[in-house]
Amino acid sequence: MAVEKEKVTMLHGAGGLVMHNFVKEHVVKSFGDLALSAEVPLEAMDDAAVVGDIVFKSDSHAVKPIFFPGGDIGRLSVSGTVNDISALGAEPYALALGLILEEGLPLDDLDHILDSMRQTLIEAGVSIVTGDTKVVEKGNLAGCVMNVSGIGKRSAALENNLQIVKQYRPNFSARWTLDSNLAVGDKIILSGTIGDHGLAVLSAQRGLNFGSNIVSDVKPLNKVIQRVMCEIGGVVTMKDPTRGGLADVLNEFSEKSQIGILLQEDKIPIRKDVAVACEMLGLDPLEIGNEGKMLFGVVPQKAEEALTFLTQTGEGKNAQIIGEVTDAFKGVAMQTIVGGKRIIARPIGDPVPRIC
């Protein structure tokens, strides 16, 4: 009897444990030993790579539908790449656009998407400088998919930020804000409410009406990140909680930094309508992807100052210190409102398919 071969499933692209293992066991295994001498190489599996003083990122987007409450695939593709470059502390400045269009896509829809991209590029202060276009037969895509690659560079803001970190942690030697930089006592700051993007896309996918105006949070965060590093400093790590949500990112922090993270449930910002919708659908908001939020790991001496700064910006008005790094355990746990502790495991994958 023939053994059925293992095949790619939707989980392989959904963030979380399955995708993490897939990338490590197939992609990194195939290409990791061919990498240039990189400061942050492929096998680091960080948000982007670092070669010399250049941060390089490639990000593909296959969101379904291509238009959703609060955004579209164009705004999403620019924001996603910009935010991943920014998470390493770099200043993004040049992008490349790969368009794969489905035969029959209305040109008005394409123009709407390209105009949305233009507005997001202006908002982020970056440019598309090259790219490629392909068309596939009707019925093979849900309109279009996109790849946006980009490069970023070291900035005076990053240098200032690292100097401030070293004032409180003299042995700190990292040149970028990496997942592995956390130490005991560091505070975890979340820049705003969770679950908005995933629920907005889900509502569009399934025609759901939650009786409220849940819209995607998708936006570029590079300017506020540069300001936090320049004007406050003390940031040791950053990451945007996209596929797999807050739970996935925090477990990645924990694994790479070899520390524990204790969250406070009552400090995690979430809209009431999002919380109600998640409860109704049986979803954990900690595992739902976001596209306009950032997690910051900050030295304890600068955390309150960083929080105050963020809450005075449009991007961070709902920011909260949601947890602290500890050596009391490994992994991620949450102090619940009722008084107990709950283990926050790495999710198998994001519960909402094709959100980005």
C-alpha cells in the first residue's frame, strides 16, 4: 500500500508552531549554509536579515479578500514590509513591488490598490523603486497577491537608543533590536489593542456583522519607532504581532532570549467588541494577527517614559506595559484577573486564514 506523501497545508503559512518548524526544517535547511556573512542571517529567523549595515526584508501578501474593513492588500503589503524592517531598529527607505495579478481583475480595483499603496508610502516616507508584474489565468487567485521587498539602514535614532541601553546594561553588545536581546527585569510594552485586523478580515471573509465597527489596524509604524528610539531610548527588542498574534511573538522572544515572560491580563488592551466577537467565535485574541501594532522590550528604567511617549501618539494612544521578563520560569505565562496563572503556549497557527 502506497504511503501518502506529506503535503503543504494552510497551517504551513499561518504563523505559529507549524510554520516555524516548516521554515526551519525546509527553507533554512536548504539555504542556511549558503548565506553571506550576515550579522543577522537566515537561520536567525528574525523579522529581517542584516548584511553589513543594511537590513533586507521580503514579504508576500495573499490576504482574502483583497479589500477589507479599514484597509486593502496594497496598504497591507507596504505596512508589513516597513514594519518588519523597523522592528530591527532600521530606517526603511526603498521597496520593490512584485505584482501577481489574476486575469479578470477589474482595472479600477487595481488602481484603487495602487493608490492605497501610494498613500501608505507617503505616510511612511519610503519609495517603490523597482518591481515586476505577472498575470495568471482566471480562477487561480482571489484577485491578486503581492510581494514587497525592502531595505533599511542604520540611523542616528538607533545609535542613540543603543547608547541609552548601555547606560543601564553596560555589557549589552547587540547592534540591532533583536528577539534575543531581552534580560530579566525588562518591560514588555504593547502599542495598542489586539485582534482588530484579524477580526476585520474574518468579517469580510464570512460576511459577519459583529454589531460594531471593527476595522483593521493596518498602518506603517516606522516613524513612531524612530521617534521612540531617538527621544526616549532604552528599547532592546521590537516585533509586530502578525500571524499567530501576541502569543506567537512572546514565545519567540522567550525562546530566543532564554527567559520567561509574565503577562498581566488586565493590562492587555483589547476592544470590548473584539473581545465579545472572539468569545462568540471561540477564538483566543492572543493568537489573532495584527498589522498596526508593535511589541517593545524596554529596559525597566525607561519603560514608563516610553509608555508615556507612546500614549501621546496616534499609533500608540492605547499602549500599555503588559508584562515583565523573569527568570522564575521559562516560556510565557499570564497572571489572570481571577488570580491564577495561565500558560500561554505558542499557537499551532493563526486561527483566521489568509489575513495577510
